[in-house]
Amino acid sequence: MNLVEGAFPFFVLPFILSLVLVPLCKKIGFSLGVYAQENNRTVHHGKIVRMGGVAVFVAFMIAMAVFVKADTTLNAILIGGAVVFAGGIIDDIYNLKPLYKLLFEIAGALIALIGGQLYIQTFYLPFGLEFNNLIFNFLVSFVWIVGITNAINLIDGLDGLSSGISFIVCCVIGLLGFFLGRRDICILALILAGSILGFLPYNFHPASIFLGDCGALFIGYMLACVSLLGFKTAAVVTLALPILMMFIPISDTLLAIVRRKLKGQKISEADRGHLHHTLMFKVGLGHRNTVIALYIVTALFGLSALVIFFNEDLGLILVVILLIAFEIFIEATGMVNEKFHPVISTFKKIFKRQQDK
């Protein structure tokens, strides 16, 4: 049995379930009046239900029940995921305050970390050194889960963006799990990928349904937990792999925090300064092309993670090239600060020196 044949059932069942359940979620959403609200930062028009995440959640949980015999760790992850999903669906219906929603995320993270012992166990440093500080490792793991959960939710600003990027990340995690010999990681990634892909046709531009916070938060939580599950004990370089896979949501979240702080805004205050807004409005790519561009960037960073796994030096070169290109884009578009252009200024000085010679 080859890789594709082995992966087929784990992917197909949640894909079909999600594909079938989305129309039902639309009907339920319309009957409950759970629509995405239009405001000065949204780009959609009309009444669009934001309960697509229900289909993803249900498809994932059914497939997990069919295919996976859960242990203590996995049970804790699934219970934590259900708590995060519950917070999201309550927010979709009743519009929770950000703090209350965060409490659900914190509860979900703590269930996985304490109940499932999911936190990073050991950092392997260069020259054979190890770092085993329990408090530090726990805090890093906690920030990772809550951070990625929110990061996936923050980029859910264009049709198909959050779900498509999450699908690509799932595929990369699944491949790394296969190369690591981790069948459990492969299966989890495949089930989540199938659940997301069944929803994506309804969500790609022009979307007829949105993930909602219930879907975006649940997917972000699961991506964070599955990546931790695969790298609980790892070398420092290996720990960079999940960061690279989720570079777009992570970088967009960090840039949003810095940008809002510089402008004196609250961190939780929404704006139109995200990566997708910049590409869509400042660069002028339009809705569909912006989403496709961010898919490509996500795939490139995912590819760099795979390359690092096989050839660390070559992978790091690829990462440096991608990071420099990304930094130039940030500076050229003024995403953080219109006057801060260190890399562009450096390249200009080098180019001028070459011309003067």
C-alpha cells in the first residue's frame, strides 16, 4: 500500500461529511439569523452565514471517532478543542466580548497542556546541550496554542483565506509526520485537511458561507496542538518547522500587534492593515488574486520547512531569501510604519556604491 492509498480513507470521509454538512449549516444559520456583520473593515456584502465551522468540527469529530483510538493526550486535545469551538459558536451567535472569548481559548489550552501533557518536554540545544525548565516549556507551549488559535482567526478576513491556508499547513504537517514516522500525526492532519477541504468550495470567493469564530478558532487550536504533538521533544532548528508552516498567520498577528501599539490602538481593535488588506487594496491584487498569492507564500514557507528537514543548510538559505523578500514587502507597503525602511535603504546604499565605482 502506497502513501496515497493509505491516506485515502482518512481524508475522504471527513471531506464528504463536511461537503454534505455545509448546506445544512447554511439553513440553520439563516434560521438563527447568524450572519456576518458588515462594517468599515469587512469586504463582503449581503447576509452570509458564519457557521461553516460547525461542519468542519462535526466532520472532524466523526472521522476521529471512526478511525482513531484516542489516548489520554488525544482525548485532552479533543475536549479542549470542543471548549474552544463552544466559545466560538457562542461568539458567532451572541458576539462575546474579546476577554470572554479568550477565556475559552485559555481553558482549551490548559486542558491539552495539563490533562494531555502536551507541552514541550525538552529543548535540544547545539553541542549536545539540553534545556528542561518545566515552567518555561509550559509557558512557551501555552503561548503557542493560544497564539496560533488567534492567528488563524485573525487572517479569516477574505473568502477562502483562513481555510485555504489551514489546508496547506495540514498537508505540510501530514508530510512531515510521514517522514518522521509519526502515523498519528499523519492521520490527524489528514482528517483535519479533509474536513477543511469539504468546506472550502463554499467559502472560496465569492463565499456563500463563512467559517465563523467557531471554525477559525477550532482549526487554529487543532493546528497548534497537532504541531506540538509532533515536536514535543525536538532540536531548536526542528522547532522552527511549525513556525515556518504557519508563517503567514503568525507574522500577520505580530505585525498587527506592533502596528496597533505604534498607533496607540488597543491590540484587540480591528483594522484594515492586515496582509490581505494590503495586497488587496494597496497593491491592487483584488480579492481572489490576494487569496491565491497568500496560498503561494504559505506553500513556499511550507516547502522551506520540508527542505530543512532533509537539508538544513539549503533550507535555511531558502528561508533567508523568503524572509528578506517578505521584509522588503512590509517596508515598501508601509504595513507597520511608512518611514521605517532599513532593508530597502541598505539595498539602495549598496546599489549606489556599485554605480559610483
